[in-house]
Amino acid sequence: MPGLLPGLLIAVFVAASVSAIVHRGPWYDEFYSFYLVRPDAPLSVLVPAWLRDNHPPLFYAVAWLWTRFLGMFGLAGTVEASRTVNLAVLGVAVPLLWHIARTDAWFRRVVWYDCAALAATAPAIDRIDQLRSYFLSFALAAVILPLLARRLRDDHAGRNDNALLALLLLLGFSLHLVTTVILAGVVFACMVALVVGRRWRDAMVLAIIAALALLPFAVTMALQLATIEANTRVFWIPPGLNAARWAIETETLGALTANPVLGLLALGGTALILAEAARGDRRSRQALTLIATLGGGLALALGLLVAVHLHRPMLITRYLVAVDPVLALIVAVAAERLRQAMVLRLRQPMALRLCAAFDVAVLAGSVLAIGTNLAATIAQPSWDGTGRALAALVRTCPDTAIHPDLRWNAMPLTLPPRDNRDVMPFSYDFVAQRFGFVIAPGHRVSARCPTVFWTEHASEQHPTAQAVITGLRRSGYAIASGRMIRIGNGWILITRPYT
């Protein structure tokens, strides 16, 4: 692994992550997480709410502990501060990858390309800045996969990583249902590969580790499955095969093309692996076995997820975050094989110069991808858009009356879990406090300034201003006319009263 390049990559990635955490505005799902780990509620209230959700409660427990830790230093109380839990996750994942590379000569050769591929993927930046479980899924998969990969090699015997793998799988299985299926698919494929290779003992050890790691998930599902089944009878995720195909295609192609330089190296490496494996080359056959195992496990998991999706919709791109580390490792294995072949077949000075040029190009590709992903992440709609516009109106005319118009939030307010009924008004109140304005009481209409009606989290709805005004009049507001401004996934309606 090149000496300075990993340090430069990590520095760029951390800087971009901090920027994303600070500058991206919060959105509804983050308010949901923030509400479920709020410091003014006891665990006797929070834990039942965690179990009412559609995912295992592990992330909420981690986020709750992190907010308590921040509170010890007076740093809690904002979504941005709570998001830093993902920086803590990164701070654990990177040393774990370094530890695996230090104790495994094979992964030491692969880890540079693996990290470059991981950092370039869109979820790396677009999930690290969210107070949700997605980045933890991403990081756990990234660390688990090299531990599984080295078990497929003949020289794994005697390595003492069973406890570490069991712990990481326990966490990975208990985090998000889609992540559970993806990791389980890869683990199952590894067991099959070991059985095909007649490595019965290694297959049995991996099966025992996986079974033990699944026990907490099984307990959680015993508590939650009926609730999840009831929660998803009417659900917001688009149903059907096309929706599932689009989500999988988007995530897969995004991961494979995130760093074009690395992608081209991987294409060349794949061709070399296929050609050399056909001739019986041992290293290429091992690489091909690993690629086929990872790819086969991922295909098995995605097939199962599509089948479940056709019964109960569950596939969207952000749920598929564990796909990216699988594909990143496949790309890394293929790219490293090409690099190794150049070192062996070319004259030494020429080979080293060419490999160094490739590695610098890979770093440049990842840095460019990180920059692109950061810009796209920060530009995403958030509640800050309408909040900032409302604050500007109040500064211009301090008597402006602002009313959240929750009529257009009927879906989240009525969908289970029932905590949505509390989180939605909490979100409006939180953003009002964030931008320093006050929500007007009752049906107050300002005589001197505009009266503004505020709707967020309504991206699928596009009512006209007149339709909104008509409904408000029926609700008892004395409104003569109004002008609607669409901002992100919501809008503000600036109205004037009857005179």
C-alpha cells in the first residue's frame, strides 16, 4: 500500500465528512431519530418507541449513548452534533481496517484500492452526514468483508479473528433489515465456497459464528416482527419490480463507476484474472473464487430482497448501502491483481513508476468523486430552505404570523409508528427555534405583516396556492389572497387577510 496516499485520502475524506455534517440541512427522518434519542425522555419511554420502528433498535441505542456523551461536554442539542456519531464510527472502522491489513499480507496489498473505492462511493459522504443507521451499515460491511474474504484462502488456518468477526456480524445483523440480508447472503456464499473446497472445519466454524451472531437479531425480531408487519401493510416505498430494479441498478452502477480510474483498472484486472485462472494460475484462481463468492452472495441477497419487496415494498437506494462495500472489495481485488501482474512482468523501475502513476491517478479519482459527492449532498433539499425563508420574512416584518400547515402531512401523521404524530409537529417547532422565529398561536392573522402558512416534507404534493387557500378558509382563517413559494420538498404560502 503506497505510503502517503492513504493518509491524504483519509484527510480529504474526513474534511469532506465534517463539511457535510455541518452544512447539510436536516430532513424528516433525522428529526425522527433525534426525537427518539432526545435527552428529556427516559429510557422507559424511548425503548418502546425504538421497538415500534421498522428496524432493529441498535442504532437508536448507539445514538442515545452518543448524545449522552456529547451532553457531558455541553455539545448536544442539535442534529449536526448528533450526526458526529458517524465520525466516531469512522474513527473505529479505519483502525480496524488497518489492523486487518497489518495482520494479513493479502489484504495489505488490497486495502489501498478498497479504501479508495469506498471513499469514492456516493453513500460514503451522503450517509455519514445523516443521523440514521446507514453509515454504520456501510462501515460494518466494509470491515466484515475482508475478514470473510481471508477465510476463503488456504492460508487462513490458525488466524484468531473469530471473536472479532462474531462481534462485527452481531452488530451488522442487528442494524437494518436490508443490511442483515446482504451480509447474511455473503456469509452464506462464503460457507458454500468453503464446503465446495472441502474445508469442512472452516465452514463449520463460520456457520457457528454466524448462528451466534444472529441470536440477538432473532430476539429482536421476536419482539418486533408483528409490529413491522403491521406497520408496512400500507407503506410509502414505491412497490413493484421496476422500483426494486431501479434502486438496485442505481446503487450497483454508482458503486462500480464511482472512481473511473479504479474502475478501468478493475476491468483490466478482471480480464487478467479470467485469462490466468483458465491457465491454472493459483493467485488468479483465488481472486476469481473471492470475486465469484462475493458477487454470488450479493446476487442471492438481492434476489431475496426483491422477492420480499414484491410482497411488502422495502427497496430504496439508501437502504442498499451495504451493497457498496461488497462491490468496492470486488473492484479492489481485480485492480490489485492487475497491479501485481505489472510488478511481476515489467522491468522493476518501469513497473514501480507505472504503479505509482496508477495509484496517484486512483487517489485523484477518489478525491474528485468525494468533491462531487459533497456538493451533491449539501445541495439536497432540507427543512433549512423553508426555515431560512421564514426567518427572512420575520426580519423584514417582525409581526409576521407563521402557522405550520400540517394538512399536507397526512401520510406521515397517519402512518405507523405512532411516534410520527409527535415527531412531525416537533420538527416544525425545532426548525422554528433553529431559525429564531415563533409559531403563531391559534388562528392568529397578522394585521400589519403577512400571515404565512408553512408546509414541509411534501415532495409528492403540488397543490396550487388557491387550493391551499380554499382549505385554510374552511379551517377558519380569514385569508383574502396569497402567493406560494416552493422551496425544496415544501413550500410557504404568504397571505394577506381580508380588509
